[in-house]
Amino acid sequence: MLVAMAIFVIFTGILINSYMGIVGSLRSAEENRILYSEARHVFDVLTEESRNSTVYGGDCEGGDFGSSDSIEFCSGDGQSNVVFKYDKMEGGLYMDGKRLHSEGVKVTHFNFYVWPNENPYSSESLSVEGRFQPKVTFVATFEKEDSRGSLMTYDLQTSVSLRIYK
Amino acid sequence: MLLRMSKTVWNNKRGFTLTEVLVGVLVLATSIVAASNLLVSMIHSNVANMSSLQAYYYTQEAMEAFRNMRDTHFMHNVNFCGQSGVNLFGKDGSFLDGCRGLGNGTSSYYAIDVNPDPSSLDSSSSGGDLSASSPWVLKPVSGKGYSDARVVFNEDKTKKIDTEFYRYCEVKQYVGKDGEEVEDVLPVVSDSNAIEVTCTTEWEEYSRDREVSLSMVLTNWRSE
């Protein structure tokens, strides 16, 4: 009888542990997938919107990249603009006021580097050192807490060479 | 036959021996552990997906760097691959050797670094060297360069973090695929005005080598 109970307890223990492990793993995998897809979405939007735009204003009265938490892109024809704004307190990245990712995913760090500082195609005063095709580099850190309370963190960085030649 | 076996099992009044039970439990435990391992490998593949995404964007960045350098060469009225004596992107200047080299069947590899704050550097350059104010640092590497090719994550303009990724690009003259003539694929350019840039990001994950590779054709469209 004792042997049978011991075997039963061992068997049940293995079963419960395995079940808990499987459930935890599935949940963790799901959360990782959420972080992956949302981080990818954010960067796809950033690169897509910036590629055929300019950061130097133009006809759409914008093109501001002076502040460290927002950047405005104007379309090549100057008819439309899009503003990306980073809210460090909330850990959110917004496009025209709309949050690009869910509440569960936080952008704990966001930065962008524009070069050159002035439009090389229209600035008469720009020295030869500043005559480079405009480009923007985006860096961001995405973070999500999983069900066990541990943080999943990923850094993403990419650059876009702007396709506007005027 | 099956009916007889079924009757034997259900009419077994003696029960099972300890050995039979232990074997049964062992088989069950093995199958559960195997299922758990499957899930662990699923988690690993999720992590691998994330690394692939990081590598993809690093590779794309290198491709954009080459496009950007070509366009900058246009602005300075030099060859789209660069020009001897005009060092816009580092000490060695341009990827001109890569463009030239492929004419005789060799190729050239380059590593790319991002300079997040070119304005902070000394731009009092001379002799055609403008690399101090360049947003990119281009370094020739021998083959698949490693120590020189480590990717740096530029958290801010001063804080650079070494990543686990290594990135290099191969530049060669575009020759078309499967015997195609370049003119058939790119009718507006001649063969000396098209290069193929293949950028690769490599890293090691769970003791396995992994890589992401992207390729594009850059043309000297201003020459036509």
C-alpha cells in the first residue's frame, strides 16, 4: 500500500509540475510573441513613414526635430505630415497622438539622430562638412513584464536614408 | 485477436506487478518530459525570433548606409562609389575598391558603424577628408571581419553598448543572375553603373551560429 501511494504521489507530482511548466511556458511564449510583434510594428511604421519624407519642414510647416522627444516628418509633396512623440513617463510612443503599441508593452528608451542638421539641398550657408544625404537613426528599448514578474527587454536600432532629393 | 487481448486486460484479477507499474510511470514521465522539452524549445525559438528581428534591423541599417553614402557621393559630384582622395566616410573613405574589384572577379567586405553625433566631432578637416562630420564610419575588413565588425547599440549620443552581433557588407559589381544581362534587368544603366551590396549580420545563439543576410542593387542613376 505504501509503495503504491509513493508511486502515486511521485506520478502526480511529475504530472502537476509538467502541467504548470507547460502552462507557464505557453504564457511566456505568448507574451514574448506580443513583445516581438509590437516592437516590429513600431519600427516598421517608423521606417515606412520616414523613408519618403523630409525632416526639414517644407510646405507642411513642420519638420521639427529640435526637441529630444518628438520628430515630425513631412511628405515629399509637402501636403501631409506625421508627428512621432515619445512620452517617457508613460513609456509610450505616439504617432499623431495615437499610441503605437499596447499598454502592456513599454518603450523605456527612445532616441533618434538626424544628420545633417540643416537641409543640404536648400541651405545656402551650409558648409561642405554638412553636405550629406539626410538620414535618421532610430534607437528604442522595448520592455514587457511576463507572468512570472520578470522583464523581457529588447533593444532595436535602425537607420533610414531619406529618399527626398530637394 | 483484439477482443481476446481486451478480455485479458479487463479480466485480470491479479492486478499489475510493481515492475509493470514502474515501467508504465516511466513511459508516461518520459513522454511528459519530451512534451515539456518541446515547449522549452518553443520559448527558445521565440527568443531567437527576437534576435532575428534585431539582426534584421541592423542589416537593414547597413543597407541604408550604403544607399546614403551613394547619394552623398552624388552631392559631392564624385563617382557613386566614391573617389580616391575624397574621404567622406572614414580613413579609407569609400567603397570604390569594392566596386572596382568585382570587375576582375574579386570582392570586398566592409564594416559599418553609426556615428550618432557627427556635429560633435572636429570638422576642421582638410585635403578632402570629411570623415569627421560623417554619420557613418566605413571600414574595409578582410573577408568576414569580426573584431572590427561588432555592432554597437547607440543608446544615446555618448553611450555606446557592444552587442552580440557582427555585421559586414560585401560590395561587388552587379552581374545579373543565371546568365541574365545587366541591361535586361536594369535597362537604364550600363553594367559598370550597378553594384550589388549584400549585408550580413551574424550572432551566436544557444551555441549555434545564426545570420540574417539582405541584398540590393545600387545604381548610378545620375550618370544617365
